[in-house]
Amino acid sequence: MARKSKSNLPELYLEENKDQIYENALAEIQSFELPLGTTLRSVYDDQPNAHQKFMEKLDACIRNHDREIEKMCNFHHQGFVDAITELLKVRADAEKLKVQVTDTNRRLQDAGKEVIAQTEEIIRCRVQQRNITTVVEKLQLCLPVLEMYSKLKEQMSVKRYYSALKTMEQLENLYLPRVSQYRFCQIMMENLPKLREEIKEISMSDLKDFLESIRKHSDRIGETAMKQAQQQKTFSTALQKQNNVNYGRNMHLGRNRILESKNEITLKRTFEDEDEHEEEVLTAQDLVDFSPVYRCLHIYSVLGDGEIFENYYRKQRRKQARLVLQPQSSMHETVEGYRRYFSQIVGFFVVEDHILHVTQGLVTRTYTDELWNMALSKIIAVLRTHSSYCSDPDLVLELKNLIVVFADTLQGYGFPVNRLFDLLFEIRDQYNETLLKKWSGLFRDIFEADNYSPIPVANEEEYRIVISKFPFQDPELDKQSFPKKLPMSQSVPQIYMQVKEFIYASLKFSESLHRSSTEIDDMLRKSTNLLLTRTLSSCLQNLIKKPHIGLTELVQIIINTTHLEQACKYLEDFISNITNISQLTVHTARLYGLSTFKDARHAAEGEIYTKLNQKIDEFIQIADYDWTMSESDGRASGYLMDLINFLRSTFQVFTHLPGKVAQTACMSACQHLSMSLMQMLLDSELKQISMGAIQQFNLDVIQCELFASSEPVPGFQGDTLQLAFIDLRQLLDLFMVWDWSTYLADYGQATSKYLRVNPSTALTLLEKVHRGMKDSSKKNNIFAQFRKNDRDKQKLIDTVVKQLRSLVNGMSQHT
């Protein structure tokens, strides 16, 4: 036993040693010191079960650590719980604190906005204040300069040239250097040398005084010269009229003579002075003192500078010519502006003509001709421009009279004026345009005031008053007793009289143009044609298109245009009597009133058709069909009877129209009514139709056919008017008789009973009726005895629908 114990001692030692090794290995592993290779090799030695023992040691170590961790957790668990509890309590307070902080921040932001805005306003005000201060400082520097320059301009205007020079010196030496950086200062500095040169030229000699005197008196000189020329022309015209034995033979020329004498009196008065009884005739020498030019010419000639003087004079006169030829911007508004313009030009050239004849070489004929050609081109350009602004024909006529006097005056001084008379032909076109605009307004007023009803005449005196204004002849109407009515309305004689007044107004412009009677006749006819074909035609077209013009008014307009067309031949005679030119002359133009009034009638007829259709549409819009009704009311719809009564009363008014117009209107109305009814049936928004609704619709179409057969407008042959409803009739018959087998069997044959029924139309309506039947069956399904009949009818409709669809598809493929 003792031996055995001794033999176990080494094993025990080794076992203890091994446990120590495991303990060390575990300690090294727990210390995380790397590398662990040596430690792990010591564990896995050659002894048996080393790995298992090491794992047992490792598990025991792990269990020890777990127990320590559990003890630690148990020790600190209550503290952790207490901490969580405290956090939960603090959470609610934290939320409240957050809300308070957020609200405080918002209020601070709101309060800060006003502070920011006021701060920005203060900054802006301070910037403005600084800018104002800067501007005031700069203006204080600039104001003395501007005051001095204004003073300079004032001194120049009152011809205080010495003071002006002193002011210029102060500006250059004292004031301008202070503000030299500004642009206006540079402009002033550039103008000062020019002003000095201007002063030097003005102060050069007394010639300037003479030129200034001419400039001041040129309009007075021109007025005097034009007055003398007009008096001479009036005297010559009077002698010519006394020597013309044939003058006054035409009764219409009496009015022209009165108008001409009035124009002459008016033109004379415009050129009279304030002292209209003064008999002394003033000349250019009486109005202008020419001694300075004589004296200057002599001085310059003696000094040997005559050529310089001549060049200077001509240069200054050219400048004055350009000033005289420059019109005022408002010259076209009054005749006084034109009169002053012409007077200045005439005065200018009267002076030049005088200088040409009383001096030697200062001006030559070549110089005056060149100056006149330049002026004439400018005058023509100015008159072209300003006359185009004139919208008053009376002002244009006065302008023409002034141009004639202006041309006659300068022609008396030897200046060629043919281009002025050519210009008058251009102004004549402008005059005609202003007349056309004026008469357009007159025509519109007449049409607006017209009542569009025949003119009633109660007695012979009223009848003669009307026919004295308008050439109306009707033997049948003459046989009737008073009171009676003329077929035209009040606007017809008024329009006719206004056309004659237009011819008189157009004739006024042709006077004094030195044109032949043939040319005047041609001008009158052309202007009258423009009045008829453009102005009157446009007014008629606009009148016809106005919405307040109804069918009655349109009928009266057609009657009016017929009578105006017949009166055109009397207007041609009227022009021939004025000009004494026969209409049989080869080159005599014709009036185009025939086409004008014919076009107006056609437009009125088209508007009648349109308004009739619109009225029919209005009645159709108030139609209120019950498309689900089980049976018809037994009578036509109220709206349709009202429509037929309206058409009857309307077509009674058409009795005064040409038969073709009334028939066309009636046919158009019936066709439009038929088409509108068809569209009502085929409306895509209408989904279902009952057979009762079909029957009610059939009653309405029957009333339309009865109306067509009653011949509301005479002249239709047979059942022509009823054919307008043939499409509707065949379609409704197909549904009323329910004859689908015949329709499908005869489709495409010329002898088909339903030739006008289109498969697509029939299909659309059948589908709506089919849906109506289905809806009716659903409502009435309590009647069991009808279910089988309904099913049979549904099957029949389905079969017909399929066949119609095949027809429609075949037509589409063929197309």
C-alpha cells in the first residue's frame, strides 16, 4: 500500500503541474496578448486527454466569469432601474422645455422681422439722404452754369450781342471748368464758337436787317400778290362768261354758278386786310425798304468784294427759302395754316423777282429758276404729306382753291406751275377719298334711321314730294287711290339724293382746273362709280350683316336695292346734263350700280336663308321630347306647331320678293328643318328611344309634310317641297311598319321602298330603339305572359343589327 502510494506521487505532481499549465494558458488567453501559438502548443502536448481537460478548465473558467457577471448585474440592477425611472420622469419635462424653447424662438423671430424691416428702411432712407445731398451739391455747381447759359440765350434772343460775348467769356473762364466732367458742359463748349460765329455774321452789315425785314413781310407781300392775282382772274372770268352765249343753257349749271360765285367771294374775303375798304394797291416796294441792299451792293462793289456779297446774299436767301418751305406740324388742321404757308412762299419769290429786275447781277434768271425748282419739289412733297392728313372734304376743297390761286399768282411772275396742276389731280383722289368717307357716314346714318317699311303717302302732295326726290314710276300704283304705299322705304330717296349731292361735291373740285368737259365727265363718273361700288356697297353689306336686321328688314332691303338699281340710268342722265357730254360718246364711262345692287341683293338673300335657319335652330333647341314615353300624345309637339306658324307668317312677307328668292328660301328652310330633325334622332348623346317617342316624332314629321304640301310659297311643281322630308319619311316608315325584311331584301335596288335610308342611319336609330325596348322590358318584367314575345323581338332586332352592321362594314371597305 505504501509502495502504491509512492508510485502515485509523480502522477499527482504531473497532474498538479498540468493544472498549473492550464491555468497559465487561460490567463494568457484572457489577457489577449498575441501571438498565442506557444500557449496553445503547451496545451496540446503528447499526454492523453490534454485537449479534453483543457476544455473542461476553459468551461469552468467561463462558468466562473458568468457567475461574476451575474453577481455584478444583480448588484447594479436596481441602480439601472432607478436611472430609467428618472429618465422617464425627465422626458415629459424635456418635451415641455422643447415646446417653450420653440415658442420663444418663434416669438423672437416675429419680433425681429419688424426690427429688420425698420433697419432696412433706415438704411434706405440714409442712402436716399446721402444721394439727395450729393445731387444738391452737384446741382449747386451746375445751376450757375445753366443760369449763365440761359442768360446767354436770352441775350441772343433780344440781340444784346456784346453782353452775350461777355457772358460767353465768363462761362469759358469761370463756370464751365467747374463742371467740365458733365456731358452738357461739352455741348455748351461746342456751341459757344458757333454762337460767336453767328454773332459775327449777324453783326456783319445792315444786310441782315434787310433780310430780316423781308422775312417779316414775306407773308404780307404774298397775300397782296395773291389778292391781286385773284382779282385779275375774277375780272377775266366775268368777261369770259359775258362773251359765252351758250353759258347757262343747262339748268343744272345754275347751281354751279352760285357755288362758284360763293367760292370767289369767300376767296376774296380771305385775302382782304383789316381795312377792307382800302382802295390803294400795295406793292413789294410799299411793304419793304430795299435801300439797305442797294447800299450794301454798292459798298461791296466799290471794295471789290461784290462776288462775296452776292454769294453771301444768295446763301442767306437759300437758308430763308428752306425756312419758308418748312411747314408747321399742324398746318393740315386749318385752312389758315395753308394760307400762311402759301403767302410766305409767294412773298419770297415776289421779292426775288423784284431784286432780279432792279439790280444788276445780284441774282440771275438761272438762279431764280433753280431756286424755284427746288422750292417746287419741296412744296409738292409737303402738300402730298399734309393733304393726306386731311379728313374733311371742305378743307381739301379750300386747299385746292388756295393751290389754284397760288399757281396763278406765281405763273403771272413767270414761274412754271404745270407740276402744281398735276399735283391737283393727286389731291383730287384724296378729295374723293374724304368724300367717300363722309358719305359712308351719311349712308350709315340713313340706314340706321330707316324703318324698313314702305313709304306711306296720304295725298297727291306727299306723293309728288317723294317722286321729286326719286325717279319712281309705277303705272299700276298710279291708278290706286290715296292713301297708298310706295314699295321702297324712306332710305331710297334719301340715298338717291345723297348720291346727287356727292356728284355736286365732286364737281366742285373740277372747277378752275382748266380741264375739258369730257375729262370732267370722266372724273365724275369714276368718282360716282367708287361711291356706288365701294362705299355704298360696303354700307349695304355691313347693314345686311348686322344682328338687329331681321327677315322683314332684309326683304325690304332687297326691294330697295331693286329700285336703286333702276335709278342708275337717271344718275347717268344727271351727270350728262351737268357736263353736257352725251352718253353715246365712245369714251363715256358707265355707272356700275347694276353689279353693286345685285351683289347686295344676293348678300341679303343669303342672309335671309341664314336667319331662317337660325330661327329654325332656336325652335329646335326648345324641343323637349320624352324619349322614353310609352305612347305618343296623339298630336304634334307644341314647338313644331309654333315653328310652322312662324314659317307661314314669314313666307307671307316674301310675296313682294322675286319668286325664285322666295322659293329658294322656302326650300332651304324645309331642308334645314328636315336635317335638324334627323340630327336630333341621331344625336350621340341620345342613348335610347322608345317606340312611343318614334310615334310622336312621326306626328311632327307629318305636320312638316302637311306644311310643305300646303304650298306656303307659290311656284313649286308637284311635291317638290315635300321631297325635303323624304329621308325622314322613309326612315320613320321603316320603324313604324317594322318592315326590316323588305328593307334588307331590296337594299341597293333603284325600286327600293326605302331607297333614301342609309344603313348607317338605320343601324344607329335601331340600336337606340333596341336599348329603349330593353329598358322598357326591365321595367315591365312582372308581366310574365309577355316575356316570350319580348325575347322573340329581341332576337329579331339582334339579327337585323348584325345584317345592318355587315352592310355598313361592306360600304366602308368599298369606300
